[in-house]
Amino acid sequence: MNNEVNVPVNAPGAGEEPYVIEMRHITKRFPGIIANDDITLQLKRGEIHALLGENGAGKSTLMSVLFGLYQPEEGEIYKNGEKVTINNPNDANALGIGMVHQHFKLVDVFSVLDNIILGIEPNTLGFLRKKEAKAKVLQLSETYGLNVDPDALVEDITVGMQQRTEILKMLYRENEILIFDEPTAVLTPQEITELMHIMRGLAAEGKSILFISHKLNEIMEVADRCTVLRKGKYVGTVNVADVTKEDLSSMMVGRNVKFVADKDDAKPGETILEIEHLSVKSRLHKKNAVNDVSLKVRAGEIVCIAGIDGNGQSEFVSALTGLEKAEPGSKIFLCGEDVTKKSIRYKNTHGMSHIPEDRHKHGLVLDYSLQENIVLQRYFEKEFQSAGFIRFDKVREYADYLIEKFDVRSGQGAVTLARSMSGGNQQKAIIARELDREHKLLVAVQPTRGLDVGAIEFIHEQIVATRDAGSAVLLISLELDEVMNLSDRILVMYEGEIVGEFDPKTTTVEELGLYMAGAKRQNLQE
């Protein structure tokens, strides 16, 4: 097939209704980069239209232009054939355009309900009608299978719950054009299946959906058409039924991509991480979030903890890395040393690298430059400081080396503010920093969240190389494909406990699913 298509396909013929949204020749520039270079996108009423591209290809920028967060330097937007001006998100909402952002736009100290109704609070004479709003939210969450607790504070709920809150926020506003920016990045396989079902139902009701995703399987399953961007330019629009996954990946990255990691059998060595009877209090209820977990990870193996989001994985990693206190009686040994009560820096300088679940909260200082973020855990080393002063020439040199090695794309290179980078490139910066540091143990939580297939292929290769170099890898992933592809051993966590141990060569996704849902359990005390 011809990958370089110059004009979108399926333009309406005579007598056909106009596109519900048409973005014509959109160009958006930032310092040092053209994020969108003369892009045209056409959305039909009642269709699910996927937007595909590498990290930094300009997908989120294009949708932010449509939602009024950015103003384009060139180009026009039409709704139902009429030119419209969208200066801000309020204009977009007034036109029936809603957006679920990749990085959530939520107020942490507000409840789920307050976030959903923020800006359109139902009131009578200035008094909030919260009971009415809560009833509508509960009815929406039941209808669409987006189970949330309206009274919970956003800062206390999981990333997956925050994603559902964002989706409910849009559904509450009864928008007719729905933009989903990486909506499945933090959802479990079951939740993804449910979301696909919801999206098809919404399209059947006449709503039009723009769906940004890196996950080719999802696009093949749910999208009607797909527009591909590469490095800010329009590559082509195709009918999904007419192409293969390989066609789409080739259009996206300009080459063929391997979907399965190349790795030899593990050759486990000495025990690097040993955890004994780890328990962690829950932030939400009296029961422990992690309850009496014991496990070992050896040099030269990748052990994966699989499970549905919200079953104690976040609290487990927080206690392991030092972000949260473990309960009395818990023991964590790193290379034979008890580090249970040691500081985060001590663990970092004694062999632990950590790719965190939430790149914004725990991975980056967003208002620091890329180069400052890359040396966050090393700026105090002799190489990067002299007499207490940071040697920025050495920092810049090191940052440039990692940017090239890990293909981290940004408008102004090492001096780019982390906040201005795409989510995928922020993730690549964290991975570069953590993998390049000297480490005996890599704790990788959702390491490929929000990455495109080309970047996932590269990161998987790096994780396998880390294992083969003799490090221990503890992987926490919600992606069952990733679990099966990378693991040497799989542990399933359900309600804060390890309920099964599996060999990826002899188990199936279906079997893992039963343990993840709590339907089955092994007796691991034997």
C-alpha cells in the first residue's frame, strides 16, 4: 500500500452531510519546533476516528487546538460545514466538544463529584444542588461501567480511577464530539474492553469520537478510520478495515516494528531483592492495601507483578522505594542489606533505580529543564559538581548523550522545560535517567505507559539488556501483552496479596485473568 497519502480519503460526495468537524491546514509552532505542519483532519458524524503517531508527532497538540487550549498560527476549523472560532475550552464546550486529557486536569484536593461538576455546578439562587448532581454521576457511572466513589478525594484514588473521573466529566457535560487522548493508558484489559464497548455505543447514538492511541490492537478493534501523523506532518488517512496492524505501524514510524521482544532464557543469579512480610496501610480504608507480601527477585531475571489497578501495586512500590512507610514487621533487603527504613536517596545510591507510575508526581520536576531532570539523582556526584557548585557544562554534555541514546525529542533539546514535552518523551527521559544510572535493581512501574510501538520496542530491548547485564528487574504492569512478553516469572496481586506465581511459557492470559479477578488462588505457603 502507498503510505504517503496527501489528501484525506472519504471526502463527502454531493448530497452527503458535511463533516461534523473539519480542521483544515492547521499549523502550530512552539519555540524550536513545528508541532503541527499543515495538517487536515476530517471527522464524520457517528464515527470513531483514530489519530495515530509516534511520541511527539503532534497528536495531542492538534487536539488541544480543537479544544481551544492552543491557537494555531495558520488554518481553520469548521463544524458542520460552518467556520468556527475556538479561543478557549469554554468555546469548545459550547460547541459540544469535550476532551479527556492524557495528563488529567483534576483538582487533587476536590472530591470526584466536585471535579466532575466543576464549572457547571447545578444551583438554585446560588446554592449547590449536589444531591441532584451526585445522582446523575452515579447513573452515568452505572450506565457506562465507570465505577467511581463520588465522595472520594482525587488525591486518594488510583490513576485508573482518575481516568474514569475525566471520562465522566465529559459525559456529564453531554458533549457530542468526544476527544479521548490516550484513554486506555492506565486501564486494565477488562476496563479497556468495557471502554471500547462504551465508545461503540456512544458512536451508535450519533456522537463523534476522536481517539488518540498508540495501541494498534485497540485501533484495529474499535476505529472506523485512522489518520496518521509523523514528526508533525500528515502521512495519510485510511479505512481501518482495509489495512493491517503492520501497515499502520509502518506508516507511524516509517519502518517495520517487532511486536515481540527478543530475549534468551533467564539465567538467575544471587538474590538482589528480598521482601519479607511487607504490609502497607491503605489510604482509603482500614484494611491494609498490601498484606503480608513476601517475594524474591534475583540477578538476571525479570519478575512481573500483574494485577488489576487498585489492588495494592501502587502502595507496594511506594513502600519498596521509600515513598511510603511499611507497617512494623515488614522487611526489605537490597543486596543482603536491610533497607526497610533507609531514605529514598540511600536506596538510589545503593543500587535501586525506579521508573514511577506517575511521571508528573514522582518522576519529574515539571518546571525544571530536561537536563536538570536527567541529573536529579546524580547532581551531587563529583562528575557534576565542584566545591558545591553544579557544573552545568558536564550536565549538558551528559543530557545530550542520553537524549541521543534514548531518542528523547524536545523543541529546544537539553534546555527544554519538562512541562512542555509530550507525555511519551517525558517518559523516555525518566527511563533514560534510571537505566543509565548504576543499579542492581530496576523497579519499573508501567514503563511503556503512553509510548508508541517504536518506543515500546526500544524500551523492552533496554529492559532485557538490563537483565542480561546482571541486574534484577521488578516490573509492575497492567498490560498483559507486556507481562507475557517480558517476564521470566509472573506474580499476580489481588487485594494486596500475592495469589499466584506463573511461568509465562506455560500460562495463558485467560488463566492470569482469573487470578487477577480473585476467582482463583494458589496456596503459596507450601
